[in-house]
Amino acid sequence: MSTPEHAFAPRADLSLAPHAAPVDDVAQEPVDGIGPTGRTRRHIADPPPLLHHGPAKILAVCNQKGGVGKTTTTINLGAALAEYGRRVLLVDFDPQGALSVGLGVHPHQLETTIYNVIMENDTAVPDVIRKTMVDDMDLLPSNIDLSAAEIQLVSEVGREHTLVRTLRPVIDYYDYVLVDCQPSLGLLTVNALAAADGVLIPLECEFFSLRGVALLIDTIEKVKERLNPKLTITGILATMYDPRTLHSREVMARVVEAFGDIVFDSVINRTVRFPETTVAGEPITRWAPRSSGANAYRALAREVIAR
């Protein structure tokens, strides 16, 4: 997809004022069926049960800017997909190990991680995969060791396809593989894009996040052209949205204007629940199953399955 440069230019009246306090965790009622994106909400029914599992669709959850909700989205989208009867593998592909921590795993205590699978021929991926507290959702964990892989892979033949070779033995067992990428566009992220069928881009409703997407789109187009012709943008997910601030509403309008239907109808509002779930080491669908955040990720899961 080609995005014109002027699509990311700020409007003259775009406010850079600080965000207001977090929105209370209550569902936002649509006005006349119009959602936060400014479009009429499309009704998507619950997906039907599967008759069999696999092969998995691989989605890279990617944005080179940190703090936009990549890890939160990976965990909660995975849990919501599992609620709908899908087998899900979450891949922690960030040396910081935030995904593992968010699921209650202590990265520094792990004896084997995805690093060992990538760099050691005698370590098989099924031996490293861990069960989570969510049925049908597993984790391929990571820790700081993975940072060495980016250096070691430079001299390897076919280094950009290391992750897809790693996942190949388990693809037929799962329905979705969600790869939580590091906040950069380095070799690890390129590996994730080369392995993926689609890219899910969490985008914080903040001006500087919007400007950074142009660079990510350019990288996606290069990977599609040179390494992975099947790669598409599954969707852009607006996160940390505060409907009470002009800034959030302006950024949302610019995102929809630039990307149109690629933007998910589902929007993730700011809420105090998400920091709580990180401390608890559980998805919001378990920690606060009736919250607006949990319902938003269930809606996102329905959209992802429908796409």
C-alpha cells in the first residue's frame, strides 16, 4: 500500500496539549451507531467454531515506537481469540521480554527461550513453548539473550527467514501466531515481517506516533517487495484513545483519513485496568472480564478473524 507523504502532515489546528486523566472504565455508548473512528460501526457476529485447527495465520504486532500498546495488544488479542476457540501462540520477539513478564513469567529465570531455538540446532521449538493461564494460548518466551541474536544472525545465510524456519514445526497446530516485535526496525523486526501473513499496527492516539507510521509503512513495503510477497497490513489499531481530548479526536480523524478501512472499528481507550493486568500477569479478559477494555479486545478479535 502506498501512502502519500502529505497524509501525515499535521493540520494547522492540531493540538499538542497533554492528555487528560484516564477515562473511567465504562463502555462508551455509540451515538447513532457512530464509533470513535467517525464511521458507522460494522456489526461482526461471533465467529463460528472451528472443525479443525491450523495452519496458523502469523500476525506481526509491530510499531517502531515504544509504548504504543504492542505487548498489551498481543496478550489481550491472543486471549480474546482463544475465547473464540482459536489455538494461539504468542511469540515474545523482544529482548526486553515484556510479553513474558505480562504473562507472569520471569525472563531471567528461563533456561531456554526463543534465542536457543534460533541459534542452537539441538533445541526444538515445542520444548520451549510454555502453557499460559489461558486455555489454548501458549507462549514462546524471550529474555535479554535475544539481543545477541541480532548480532549473530548478521553473518548467517538467509538471516531474514530465521523466524519462519523456527515456527514451521508448530504452524499446523495453531490457528494464530502473534509475534510481539521490539520497538525498532532492526533485523529481528524484519524477521517477524518476513514470517508474517499480516501486520497489526497499534497506534497511540498521539501526534508523534502518527508521524512515525510513515517509516513503518515504507519498511513493510520493502519487506513485501524483497522478502515476503504475501505480506499485507491486517489493520491499524487505535490505542490509548481518550474521547475527552481534542488531541485524541484530531489524531483519530487523521488516521482514518490516511488509511481508511484499514483502521479497525475497535478502539482501545485509556483505562486504569491495563496497568493492573500487567502487575497481575493476566489478560484483561480474565482480570476484568466485563470491563470496556476486555470487550474492546473481543471486538478486535472478531474483526481479525473476519479479515
